[in-house]
Amino acid sequence: MELAQEIRNVADQVFSSREPALAQALNGFIGRFLGWPFRVGPGFARDRNGDRTEAFACVVHTESGGSATTGAEGFAADSVAAVVDACEELDVEKLRAAYRRIAAAKRLTKSPAPDLKGVPITTVTLGIIFGLRSAAPLEVLAEELEHLNAESPGREWADMIVIASTGAIHYGVQFPGEGISGDFLPPAAGAVKSYTPPIYVIMIIRPTGDYTLNKMMAFLVAHLVFFSPGGKLPSSVDILKGVSPHVLTLSGYQYNRLGELKPVPRQFYNDRYLAPLPVRVEDQQGNLLCTLRFLPWQDGGVIILRGKLPLDGLLVFLGAEALKRGGIVKRPDAQISYALPITDANFREMLAKIQRQSNMIVRPDQMKWVVKKVADEGTQLPFVARLLIGILGLRDAVFSVDAARDTFDKSYDLATMSLFSARESATRLADMWSTHVRKVAAGEIARVKGQSIQIDESIDKELRQHMEAFLNAATRALKQGMQAVAKDLQVNIEFLFQKQRPFDAGLAVLKKVDPALAEYVRNTREWSQRLLERRNALEHEGWALPPVTYVQKDGDVEAVEPLIDDQPASEFVATIFDRMVCFVEEVTAHCLQRQMPAGITITEVALADREPEVPERFRVTLAKGGMPAWRIVFHESPFEDR
């Protein structure tokens, strides 16, 4: 049997256990896959100063650590590689208590690591919090973990939270300009005192489901490899076969010059930070040697080089003082400096020295950003936040291949840009009508003269133009745009735009595979037909918006709005537009939800809980153990109230 499947099968014994037998089942599970010199047992840890921890369900230790079964006298701190705090149901209060117990274990005094002549070794105690179940969604536990981290030094953080058969919360490593490249393990004592690694430490949630204990074991083994090099341990790669690679990313941290993990400043998150363009370094013939880019860090900066020149040869132009904590990380397509005590001004001085003191030429990259104003609105507006930022965020969770993402973007851009045009026409029509009504009522442009009503200013032509523009744009958004969006996401809604018999047939087919969407589309038929019929009448039957009429009432003139299907024109436009916005957002979100990676779905953020700066409605969550999954349901409430 493959190791991954064996671990998965044995994990069932842990899943079915209950307190007080949970500790025994967990120790048996972990111990089964660890060889010399490691043993596992319940108990507490103690150091040579007499400090000790509370009891843990599991203490992974080397053979010199004491009793392998009970830990009655405690395990010597030097021998303790990892502790696991376990409970049957984890909630926020139990998380806080477990976090404190793990922090105490990490604070115990340990002897310095032996010198193994270049072989990396760690003495750090790994801390895992384990629950058979969670009383709260994993996002709630992760939020509490953020709060606890803010109150604690990084060396005392719990390293992983595990909810059996659901998922795990831990940390990933990300280099600038890349995705998450692997798990973050606690560095050896003192490892980051002499340099500041240029990494982001990202809190992540893994939807590992029934393979959650595989992930826990692989994480533990990766640490034990460095705790006791040469130990008999299984391969992490073999353990992880079948485990989902997908993650939900949460908050990010960086090391500062003191070796402390601190939150990445919010202004440097991807959704609000636009990195400066790189600088070109060329030879005398104008051939590109490399590009250099400065990236602000916690209390300094990082320099990223792409090209064939060695970065360390260029960093000397910063001066000896800046390079006291210098070094290079080589990545597949870049060289990245350690985080250095420099500013953008220091980087500019370095470039000037390269220009003056070498035969290389430094010049700005010729590529230029095009920043185009779309509207006099920002992300605080729900229309912008939800249809652009929100939906595109869901898109990023679905498409990892640029070509597929570009195809979706083209279709969605047609839908949303047409929607923007429809909104502009609807707004102008409403404003024009309300202004005209006010002027007529005030007698500015209308008066009674004998038996007739005299109107000095007509808006019939302009109202017709705005109505035609609205109908065309709204139909384009619905029929061309959304039909293409759905098709790109493997859903056929072409029948929505056909006559009744093919509509009924298409609806029946959709109902078999997606009854919720079928019901939504069935309810959409009423308002969408009103739009399409009016647009067809405009295009093929010569229909035009009737002119405004006027009546005399108590000596004054009153404007009577033209009707469409017995509904005032501005009200018709407002109703159709609101339905359109809801349709674009909800159908796109639903179709993206269908394409989410295994273990991931989307949830709806309550109105009161949305961020004022960017009030997005949807976000990704775990399909099991996360926030409640959103389900598409037709409604008639306004877009702003959803």
C-alpha cells in the first residue's frame, strides 16, 4: 500500500476516537510513522532551570527524553522536537489556551545546537493544535490566530492548527513576485539575527479534507528532518500524494531587522500597491544586462535583479555599512537581496554610482504604465467593488492559466463595460426627467395660455436617445456578454434568449445538472423578456419612446412621463438595470463557484461585515469547515440591499 493511503486509512482511527482516548489514538498514529530516534507520548516538558509546561496529548521527543509512554517525570526540553495540544472540539477559547501552552513550550531553555559541520539543525519545538472538530469556521480560528500573533513574538507562535478531516491553518513562504513556494517552518534559534530573509510568511488555510492528517504528518516530518538529521523518517513527498495543493491565503508577515515577524503594511498588499518600474542596466552597445527593482520592506528594502549579472557584484555600490546584513537568494528567474537597511533614495544613489563608476549604462525601463480613468468613482461604491474587484477575485481562484483567464476576462469585460454604458444612460435619463419635471412644475418652461399649454423646452428627442442607448447596452450586456461568460465557465444559457418552446427545453436540461441555476433563470425570464422585446421593437418595428405629455391641474402644468408596458419610463429603466446588475453578479459568481478547485467554494459576506473601503459581497472559503457556502436564489430586492 502506498504510504499516503496507509496514513489516510490509519487516520480513520483518530477521526473515530473521543476524549479521553483521543491522546492515545493520536500518539499511536504519529508513532507508527516515525522511526529512530523519535518516540511519542503524552506528558509535559521541563528544562534545566526547573521551568515546565502543562501536559500535552503528544510530545514528540528523542530517546533521551524520558519515558516513552507516560512522560511522568517530564521530557527534557533538549529532547522535545514537537508538542501537540489536542481536544475533541476546538473553539476560540480552547485555541487561546492551547496557544498559550505551546508558547510556554517554545520558551523553555534549550542547549545550543551541536556543530554538525555544515549540516543544518534546529532545536526549536514545533507546536501543533489539533481538534477532531471545530466549533467555528476555520476563518474564525484564523482571525483569532492573527490576534494572538499580534500579542506574541514570532518564536512563540503556534505553527499549525489541524481540524481532522477538514483542513489545516499554517504558514507558507512566498518570495517577492512569486506564488507560495512551500511551507514555513520555524527557523532555528538565532537564524535570523544576522540577516533578514526577503520572504513573506503567509497565513494559509488548506482544504485537505480526509487527508488532513497526511498534511500534519508531512509538516511534522519536515521539521524532524532538521531536529535530528539522520533519523529514520518517511518521505514528505510520499506522505502528500493525493493531498490538495490548493490554499486560501490570508494575512502576510515579514521579518524586520530585529528578527521579528511583523504584519505586512496594508498599503503594500497586491490590491493597493503598484510597484515601481524596474531600471535597465545595459552595456555600451545598448544590450540589456539586467533589470533592477527596489521593493520597500519593514524597516528597509529589497533589491530584485532579473538577468545575467550577479547581484552581489552590484550591491557593493551601496557601501559597506548597508551590506553588513547583506546576502543573496537565488530564485529560478531572479536574484533577491536580503532585506537591507536602505531606502529608495539609497537605491537611487547606488544606480548613480553604477553609472559613474562602471562601463554600464543605467536607464529607466521604456515600458510605461497606462493609468486610465474609468469613472469618477472608487472602490467604496458597491457597484465597483462587487462587479469588478469582487468577481475578479473569485476569478483568480479558478484560473491558474493565463490563457483561460484572458478568455474569461474578454467576455466579462463585454458584460461589465456594457453595464457601465447602460448605467450612464439610465442615470442621464433619470436626471433629465427629474430636472424637466421640476422646471415644468415651477413654471420655468411651461405655462397655461388661454386654452392651451405652452412648453418652451422639449426633452423628447434626448429621452429617446438615452432610452435607445440604454436598451442597446443592457441587451448587449445580457445577451452577448453574459451568454459568453457562462459559456466560458461551462454553462449554457443560450435558451434564455429563445422563444418559449426552446426555452422550456433548455431549462429542463439545465435543471437536471444545476437545479438552483435553472430556477434562477426561470425567474429571470419575466424581466429579461421585457428588455429583449422592447429592444427588438426598437430595432425591428420602429418603436420609439412616446413623447412627454402635459396636463393642466389647478392652474399649473404637470408633465406626464411616457409609459413602457404601463410603467413610467424612468422606473422601467431603473427596474431593468437593477435586475441586470444582480444577474451579472450572481450568475457569474455561481458559474465561478462551480469551477472552484476541490475543497473550495464561496461565501457571502453579510452587509454589516463588509469592508467600507471595498464592500465585496463574496469571498472564497472552505467547502467543508469554512463559512456557510452561498447558494444562488432569485430575489427581487435591490442590488444595494444584497
